[in-house]
Amino acid sequence: MLEGIVASPGVALARALVIAPREFVIERKTITAEKVEWEQQRFLQAVEKSKRALEEISEHTRLKIGEKEAAIFEAHLLLLSDPELINKTKEEISGSLVNAEYAFDHVSAGFVALFDAMEDEYMRERALDIRDITKRVLGNLLGEQPLDLSLLREETVIVAHDLTPSEFATIDKERLVGIITEIGGKTSHTAIMANSLEIAAVVGINNATDRIKSGDFLVLNALGDILGDASANRQKGKKQGEVQGEVHINPDQDKINYFKKLKKQYSSQLKQLDCLKGLSSQTIDGHKVHIVANIASLDEVKSVLNYDGEGVGLFRTEFLYMGRSNWPSEEEMFNLYRTVLQAMNVKTAESIGQRTVIIRTLDIGGDKELPYLKIDKELNPFLGLRAVRLCLQRPEIFKPQLRALLRASVYGQLKIMFPMISSLKEFLDVRQIYDSVKGDLEREGLPYDKKVPLGIMIEIPSAALISDVLAKHVDFFSIGTNDLIQYTCAVDRLNQNIHDLYDPYHPAVLRLIQMVIRNGHQEGIEVGMCGSLAGKPELIPLLLGLGLDEFSMSPSQMLRARQIIRSINYSDSVKIAERVMEMCSSMSSSEDIGAYLRNLNFMEP
Ligand code: PEP
Ligand code: MG
């Protein structure tokens, strides 16, 4: 079995078509001065031919896929019209007296290197666009036909080192059921298009083109732990925000049957759930809650809207700080937050425009290290300098984020949330810095929303135990069960050896959850949950009955949660909660509690 990162969810069972990396052999040929103009013309004609092809692909994509995806090819067209690229190539031909292929390959390699070296992931991925147009122009110069996969003979999983957007666009989508690539990230354009077409895709599988042969029968499971949050993957030691996908090569019939069933279940679940779009998350007897999303990047907003999310309950901002060598600037953060807020403020066919976005401030530390954050190695990083603890010690890191958040606040419905609060003093210290940042913006005359609600995560037992006090000072709570379980049960959430002790049904955990909701409501504030328990079908009736107001989970879990909410009476969920809390006080084990909740059968669609 091969493993990679899910770039687009789904299950595919089909034969593989392996696309060998197409590397052109570019020879350096010296030309005479008389030939310069001829070579330059040859180059310009190849560019023109490439542009015509791109215009066709762009139009085809606009009709078959959508405006946004077509824009990728518009961007390629712009790149191909870039005078710098064109003129530099012409100069290279005349200055170095070399053939057009060599000159263009050389100039474009310079541009690729430039983009590759950029810190911003988005900009780095633009290097792929240049590679893509380079292949196209070189193909034309060398008289090679571009890869033609416009008519696939049967349902196919394409396996490639990398699949460029233009290669992807020309593939027969009727029969393309899966994509496996060796490189590429979740933000690559191919991943974006695969997502919008709901084609299963797993990226980052090393040497996939060597390990898989054309004609192999593949099972591609790109569902990951679709019933769990990304943090579930983190528990398996995977990078947070990445869902794990798997590929089985020529599996036995039993496995094939198993995955066929899974695929069927998945698609019938999706179909059934589709009709819930536009409906409210309300119980049979009229009790309303909010079903919102956990995201970690701008890309995921599309998914939130697609699954009719009512807002974002947790935007984990730390991912912008990762995979780079220095701190993001205030401007970079401001642009990201503003774009997310604006994107969440649109009307969709299903629902209203204004959706609240809870952005959580930096939660670095624990398992989320930053190479450029120079702090001493800690013996217990999860109990160490993490999240607001770090931000309070290093206001020079914290303030730019708060400034960026406040400046972005005028673009949508923002709420700010602070992670890892363990005492009232900590929150008051955070608020002091926050107020000073507000004062700075005021003096600078920069606009911001003066009434941004401030909330805290309740993910440390000490905070849960004083939640009655904290509730008097904050505007909302969000329970972070991923950490609350680890700190309550003293079980490292990453340690596989004690994984069975990481117990969501532990009476202590359930009591704390009940206490936090009660204390929040006592002071009239909303209580949400953004830890992965909020998206677990068997726990939803219990949490509902305990009075949880907002359930925040992976976008693909949201409609399922809405379905459960809509199929139950609130009064019954209250009884379920009472029963479970009684079990917590009796001799019942957490296994009993788990079994009781599963037997209620809210998990089956
Ligand atoms: C949590 O602890 O439940 C949570 C949502 O935060 P994270 O998983 O990012 O620590
Ligand atoms: Mg946490």
C-alpha cells in the first residue's frame, strides 16, 4: 500500500494509466547571425500556437468546469504575453546566437528558479505554471504533439510525477476517476480543479510512477478519516491539516469488494446529504444550532460554501507561519484574513451572505514547531511555551497578527479567539495587548470594527474549572476537545502507545464539557466546540442535549451533522445527555457510555 496526502476526497477503483515524465531533450545549437531573425520568428510562432491552444482550453474549461478554473489558463495566457519572457528569449537568441528551444528553456528556467525561491507557497506554486507553459511552447518548437488524453478508453486513474493544469484540462473527465501524483500540494491548481470536479486525488506519493504500472488495477482511497477532524491524522503523527490517502495496487477481491462498498456508501451519503443544503440546522422541535467549519487555509473556504457551512468556527492561523524561514508580515496576514472574510461573505444558491468567521490567534508550540522561532528545546513541549503563552512573552510576534486581524475586521463578520488560555490573568493580559493595538490603529487612523467579539478556547482543565469566572469576561467559548482530552487524561495526543487512553467518553471529560456549557450559558454567552468531537456523529445528540450552540468540524462532515440534528427532538437529546451524565456518576465505564451512544444509531444515514 502506498500513502500520500488527500488533495481531493473520494474513492476510485480503476486501472492505472502511468504518464512517464515528459522531459524534452533540448540541444544547444549555435546559429549564425543571419539565422537570428528566423529563430526568433520560430519562437514567436510557437508562442502564438500555444496561445491559441490555451484559448481553446480556457473556453472548454469555462464551459465544462467553471470560471475560476478557466482563469488558470487566462493566467497562462498572460504569462505567455509577458514582454519580459518574450524579449529575454529573443535577446538570448540574438545575444548568445543559440536556437529558439535552448534560448526559451534557459530563460524560463531562470523564471522558475525565481518563483521556486519565493517564501510564499502560492508564489512558489506559480513556478508550476511557468513549467507548464514552457512544456507547451517547447512541444510546439520541437513539433511534438501535446499529451492527448482527451478520450480515455475506460475509467482511469492517472498516475503522474506531476499533472499540470493544462494536461489536466484536456483529460477526458467522463472517465477520469482518480489522480495520483508524486509531487504537488493541496493548493496546486490541479488539486483545486480535481476538487471542484469531485475527482479523488492523492498527492505526494514518492516514486508512484515507478511503483505503479499502466494497467495495474488500483484502489484509491482518498477519504482519509472523513469522519474525523484533521487532528485525527495528527494523532497518527501526520502533519496537521493533511488528510492521509492510500493506494492499493492489484488488491485481492475482498479488498475490492470492501472499497466498492465504501465508495457506494460515500456517494449515496453525499447525494442524500445534498438535499440538506439551504436548510437550517434545527431539531424536529425547533431548537437551532450552528454547524460551522474548521479550516486552516483560504482554499478550504470553497469547500465550506460548497457544503453550505454557516460560518467558520475555527480558522487555525498557524499554518501561514509554517514551511517558511521567517515570520509572515502584517500585510501578508491582513491580506489572508481579509480574503477569507470576504470569501465567506458571499451569497450562495443555498444560503445567506453574512457568515461569521472565528479566527484563532497563533497556536504554535507543542507539536507545531517553527524553525525560525528560536526557543530552548523543551522536555514537554505540549506543557511548554505554546500559543498565548508564547504570544504574551513575545508581543512583537503577537501584535502584528492582532493588527492584521483588526484591520481585516471591516471586511466581514470576524470573531477573534485565543487558544490555550489557562487562567483569567492570561486573558486579561491578552486583552491589554489587544487594547493597546486598538489604540495604535486609532492613532494611525486605520479603520477597524470596534466591537469584534473576543472568545477563548476552553482546552485546558484549569480553564474549564473556572469557566464560570472566565465567562464574565469573554464573548464566547469554544471547547477544544483535542487538547482538553489530552490534558484531562494526561495522555499525549500524539503517542500511539497510549492511544487507547485518549478517551473522549471519559466521565471527567464529559463532566468538564457539561460544566463549560452550563457556565457559559449562565453568563449568557454562546458555547461552541471546535475539537474533533463536535463532528463525531455518535456524540452529536449528547452535545446537543448538553446545550452546545455551535458545532465546528471539517467541511465534509457538516451536512451529516445537520442531518443528525434535523432528525432528533431536542427534548430527547436532553434525556440522552441526562442519561449519559448519570452514567458518569455511576459505575459505568467509558466503554459503556460509548456503546450506549453508538447504539442510539444516529451514525447510520
Ligand atoms: C483542540 O485542541 O481541540 C483544537 C481545536 O485545537 P488544536 O487541535 O489546533 O490544538
Ligand atoms: Mg488545541
